[in-house]
Amino acid sequence: MSSGNTGSAGRPKPGPLAHLRVLDLSRVLAGPWASQLLADLGATVFKIEKPVEGDDTRRWGPPFLKDASGADTSESAYYLAANRGKRSVAIDIAKPEGSALVRRLAATCDVFLENFKVGGLAKYGLDYAAIRAVKPDIVYCSITGFGQTGPYAARPGYDFMIQGMGGLMSLTGEPDGEPMKVGVALADVFTGMYASVGVLAALAHRDRTGEGQYIDLALLDVQTAVLANQATNWLVGGVVPKRLGNAHPNIVPYQVFETRDGHVIVAVGNDAQFTRFCAAAGCEALARDAKFATNVARVRHRNELVALLKPLLAARASVDWIAALEAAGVPCGPINDVAQVFAQEQIRHRGMVVRMEHPAGSVDLVGNPLQLSETPVACDRAPPLLGADTERTLLNIGLDADAIAALRESGAIGD
């Protein structure tokens, strides 16, 4: 992806956020997901990690990245997924010298990102009031499970429990099965996306007015927001949405069907597509039946229609159905496992796999999906080793070698 990020003279173009500096005290996924996106877009991101231990996810394995000999390194796949493009600075904020370093670094930054428990950074002098005192126009983003206010504010919050509390698990799984979480930590990922949007909005305001601001972001709020049409189905319709397995609450047929040799997704989005589907499936009469001719009618007669379609779909192989439906202009597709996802020519063509050189060995990572015509995303800095950038960062904010050595000796910083 980085190969396209060049100017007319062949020199690398700066990313659209190359003028920004981000101080990232977040760990695990939601915050690091936000700062990785900002880094992909060119921001300089300083990831503050506890010496020796680092981000919790460094130990969330296996799998771990392997070195040239095939042996496991200390770099977990989980950590690698969310920390590309950053500079790791190992500082112990529990030591006064460490928290002072963070404030000194914050004075040079535009954004401060953290996901400590409510009030957790105040005792270190790293809360919003303290950081604003050294950088009045800072954009300070706090990510917690439940927000800074309200009766749940003091509770810890993790993606799994948030998927449950936020309604997603009540909508996921088979109707007669147990509630099921989504296989990716979507509450965390969506919170990271909202965090990056909120940060950019706050920076736009700062650029117009000179004012910084505080962003209070909660996983539960985000999970509630991304219930999307299911939330408004309840708010408008007054009926609690239930688990439908792979079916859609508002569109029929829009689900997985069993075929002769596996499964296929049929995603009929309008009445014209249903007519074409019926023609391809050899059941044209269904498209003329008043019970099925419109989507409203199909939703009302869902069970009857699906019962008629199941034996038709089961009679042919998945590849035959996909060929026939694609030729008819009916949205459909296979159900790929992760290996099959990355084997797709389209995924490779779109740059969704990036190979990066890492001190522990070359690593393939998932690319950034943003395709910007003038300032292409550049994935050119591998997820850092713990503390890899500590000395360079401190030298750049004015410390000399003797001061850095003394901080290392005291345990305030790590290697």
C-alpha cells in the first residue's frame, strides 16, 4: 500500500494526518484500534507502555510471530493486529518521574487517548485537567465501559459483557439456541472507530476556534448505537427483536440456505431481485403469488416462503447457485473461512494484506480499507517492540543521555 504514497517527484507524500501527534495511553483493543487508524493516516503515535510488561495483549497468545528459525517470539498476533504505525515508549506512570515525562510529552501532542477506569489517571496527574494545564488545546479522549457519568460509571467493561448488555447477543444465534456473541470484538472495534471520528471532529473544532475538548466515549453507548435498524425496530415498532439465526428481520429471503454440498447466502434486497431469483431458481410462480410478490408480504409469510425455497436450494451445489444467481443479478455469495478470505484475488488486489518488516521477522497484517486518491494510506511502520522508541522520543523532547540513564536506573522508563 505504501508504494502508491508518492508525490509527483517520486518523494513519499505525507499522510493527511502527518501534522498530528497522538499520545496513546490505551491498551487492549478499542483505544489501540483508534490510534492505529490515526497512525495509518500519518499521525505520529506515541504508545505509552508499562516497562517489562507492556500492553496486556502482548501476552494474549498463541499464536505469536515466529522468528527466522521458526521459534515463537514475544509478539502476539493479537497485539500485532492493533498497533501498526506506532512508537512504543516504556514509561512507568506510577513513578512521579514517569508521570512527569508523560505530561512533558503531552505538551508536544495534539491528542491524548486513554482507557483507564473512571478517575484512574487523576492520582498520576494525567487526567484531563492536568493535561489541559500543560496543553490547553489538547483533544483528550477517554474510553471506558460505561462512560464517565451514570450509575454504571464505576464498573469495569469488556467487549463480551458489553455485547450482552448492549443487546447484540440477544439478536445473534439460532432462535432456539443460546445467546451468542459475535466472533470479533465488535463493541471494541466500533468504539475505536467512533473514537477516531470523535478525535477528528474535535480537531476540526480546535483548528477553527483554538479550543481543545474532552471526549467521553463508552462501549455500552457505542454498542447501543450500532444496533442500528434493530434498535429502531423496537423504538418504532414496539416489538422486541429476537434471534433469527442468519435471517434478516426486515427483508426476505435474506439468509443462508443449505445447498447440496454446503451453504450459500441469498441476499434479495428488493422485489425486482426476487423476481429474478425466482426465474433463476425455476419457481416463477412464487414471484406472482400475492403472498410473496412484495417484501412486506414476504416478511409476513416468511416461514411459508422459506419452507418452499429450502428444497429448491438443497437440490444444487453451491457453485452452481452462485453462478446462476450472479448471472441473474441477484446478490449471493459463499461463506468463507478466514483462510479463504485472504485467498480471494479481490482481497489481494485491494491491498488488504500488507507485508511488513519487523525486528522479530516479516509479518503479514490486514491492510487499511481506506482508498484515498491524493494521500494514500501508508502502512510502513511495523507494530513496535516494547520500548523500542523510548530513548529516541525522550531525546526529541529535550532530555540528554545522562538524564535518560538516570530515569532508566530508577525504573521510571524501560529499554
